[in-house]
Amino acid sequence: MKLIVGLGNPGKKYEQTRHNTGFLVIDKVAEKLNTQFSQTKFHSFYTVVVYNNEQVMLLKPQTYMNLSGEAVSAAVRFFKIKHEDILVIIDDLDLPIGKIRVRANGSAGGQKGLKSIIDHLSDSNIPRLRVGIGKNPLIDTVDYVLGKVEPENRDLYQKSITEAADTVLLFIKGGVKEAVDRNNGKNNGSNTPTTKPTSGD
């Protein structure tokens, strides 16, 4: 079984915010796989489908970002999922809007949801898909990640959401190596996002 985890915060307050990029990507994956998050367990909404002759679990933790490891570790233990068969989808401040990156392992890089997962699984060898949200030095980081993408950057952002969902399907079919080889070599997000010197969203 493959486990695909999209990270975000629950509730309408956080819908469509930068920090909920993981939710947006996994929603797009669910759309492509013609499924819905109709089940609740592991402090999450989830669904299980068969794709490419393999069972795939799509998981949206409802614990809030910083406690995501509680949900993921519960699902991993229940289904006895190998860590290399997990893909965690997260937003990344250090990548510009339009860029996505796949890594097989490494540190959390300041992403608290991923850190929680690494801590609960006691393993940093967790594949992750980072989706760029950029940064604005004039806006407090917390306010920025909990804000929405500027209108002038939304087309580029939505394109990256779709590319990230396609990358998830590559991971399901060929594992992290396939996703890394096929995606990181692409010049995705070649357009430059617009940055305005504003103090808020």
C-alpha cells in the first residue's frame, strides 16, 4: 500500500491558504482518481483506492499542521506501511511559486508538519513533495503562510498544484525514484511569480 499525505489545517478559516497547499494537491489527486474523502479515522479524512494495481490511501490529517505526526503514525501502524511507500505533500517557503521538488529523505527544513511526522516515525527517510509558495520579507511568516496567494500569481500556483498531483501519480506507479527522476529534471515553474512590496495579502 502507498500512503499519500496532504498536510494543512482543518476548518474554513484556513481553506485556500498557502499553508494548506498539501490539502489542495491531495484534493486534486482525489479528483484524478475519481474518489472522495468519505472515511474518518486516524484523526483524519481519508479514502482508499486502487491505482496501477496497487492500494493507495489518501490522507488529510485533521490534527492541525504541527500535530500531523499523530495522524500519520496511527495510519502507518494500522496498515503496516513501509516508510518508503509514504509521500508527504507540503508547502515550501524556500521554493518560488510554480516550483515543486521531490526528495527521498532529509530534514524537515523548518516545516513543522513534516517535523512532527519525522518525530513520530523516528525516521527522516520519508519521501516528501515540496510545493513552492515563495516568501515576502515584508510580511510576517505566520501571516504569510496563513494568507492566500496573490491574484496575479494564482494561475502559476494552480499550475503547480496540478503538476504536483501528477507527480503523486508518478510516485504511486514507480516509487520515489521515478518521481524524482521525472519531476526534478523538469523546468517546472519557468514563469516568474509577481512580488509586490505590500504589507499584507
